[in-house]
Amino acid sequence: MKAKTLPNNRILVTGGAGYIGSHVNKLLNNLGYNTIVIDNLVRGNKDSIKWGEFHKICLSDKISLNKLFAEYNIDTVMHFAGFAYVEESVLNPDIYYTNNVSNTINLLNSMMENNIKKIIFSSSCAVFGVPRNLPINENELKRPINPYGKSKLMVEKILNDYSNAYDLKHINLRYFNVAGCDKDGEIGENHNPETHLIPRIIKSALTEKKEIEIYGDNYDTKDGTCIRDYINVEDLGMAHIKSMNYLDNNDSDSFNIGVGKGYSILEVIECIENEMGIHFNRVFKSKRKGDPPVLFSDNTKALKKLDWNPKHRKLKDIISTSIDWIRNNEI
């Protein structure tokens, strides 16, 4: 796929030092796009910004945002900046509404003032809460059960209002559980603290205890543990490219981005055990607040309208890239 933007046009990647933003930034550059990356580095890793031009900017700083937009010819904004820990959002909702909602409003207002009219928004399946129907399609009722999911839904509603009032074109990409690492090993997943299941398990494998904590064993699922849909980070990146091109000739829209199959926590653990040739000590803990029992996608709309097709559908293929990254980087 060749880049459609002109050489002097650029894509702005907010939160480009983060796990997902850095992977999409690499993909954009590999496809010939020019990127400007902004991040406040509060939770991002500067070492992950190996492509594009970096500016250390917080979205709360509207003066710096306006200066940036005035300096560069930005075609589209890809908005990854935001906090994404469900349990933390329950304990500290203030930082989620400030960072995820208020700061996004600052970004949108700066875009409007500088006549930038296209944005791809990193939303989440957390907007659905506990779904009534499975798999989850885009028409499922949106009833988020934690401040993280509520903050994402608030931004979706704000984007819709801005589209109606200011002719902003946007795509909401509702991610399911993003996993895996860059197949070239140049960047990967390194959160602090690490809350994502797959890297947590792999890192546990490298310790002497080889112990993994599982939050809840009495959910209404086949083995009592939560079930999630795992989407490879590089496939997710391609969904952003497809969405950006889609906006050239289509109206604003929302898409669920997953593979359409759910795996339980115990199934993920067993897969990693098989890939690494080890056995974990399972320690069951109380359920975490705000965790729905089952989430997996109906991705039919994205497959058809975006012409998007995830290449990594097998869990072991996603997991193998994470194992390689963590082993090679000793994190």
C-alpha cells in the first residue's frame, strides 16, 4: 500500500512513545508517510520513537499544540495519547477524565482552529461494558462499567458533536485486547507497571518462582476465568492506515477491531507454557473491579468496509513475538 499524502503533508501521532502509538508510527513511516510524534513521556518510552520527528508536548498545553499545527502541514491526526488501566481508572477517575477527555478537547479545539479535519481515535471495547450479545458488533449497547471505558465513550460522543458542528471527519477504532510486538524486534511492549496479561505471564516465566496471579476464577465462563479477544498490534496498525484512507471518500464511522475469537486467561497461560516449555504456578486472587467476564468482537464491519484483514489470527503467533521481544530485551 503506497502513501496517499503529499510529501509536505504529515500525520500527527499523539502518544507516539506508547506501545500502540510507536508500532503504528513505525508502520506509517515504512509505508512512506511523514510523521510528527508528540508525547509528554509521562508513561511513554522515548526509546520507542525511532521514526518521524519528535516533540515533547502534553495535550494540556494548547499554546504548544497551536504552534505545532501552525508550523507543519498536518493532514490527519492519529490520537493514541491517554491512560488505559481499568483498575487505576476505578481508583483514580480524576486523572482519566482530565487526561483522556479534557486533553482530547484541547487537541480537537487546536485542530479546528488550524483547519485540520481528520482524526483516527483510539477507542476501546470498554465502551460496551458487559455486553448483552456475543460476539460484540458496533450496534451493541454502550454501557461502560469503569471510568476508563466511560472516558472513551465520552470522547466518541464529543467527536460526533464536533463532526456535526465543525465538519470534522473521524473514525473510532474500538480495540479489543492488543498484544504482540514488532516482528523485527525494534520496539515492543514495556509498561510500568505491566498490567497486560501476555507480557505479565512471559515475564513471570523468567523469574525463579514462575508464578502468575489470576484475578477471579468464578466468572460465568467455560473455565471460570475472563475471556478476551487478542488482536496483534501490527494488524491493529494496518486498521489505522485503512481507516485514514477510508476517510478520503467516506463519512465518519466506528469499527470494532479484533479477530472475532475469545481466549480465557487459562488458555493464554497454557499457550505460553507450550511455547516456552515451562509450567506456571497459578495463584488465584479476587476479581478486579470493572472487569467484564467476556469480550470478543464481531469484526465483520471492519473486514468489509475498511477492506482490513488481520493476518495474525492464531494466539501462538501473537505470543511468539512477545516472547522474542521480552527475552531479547531482558525486561
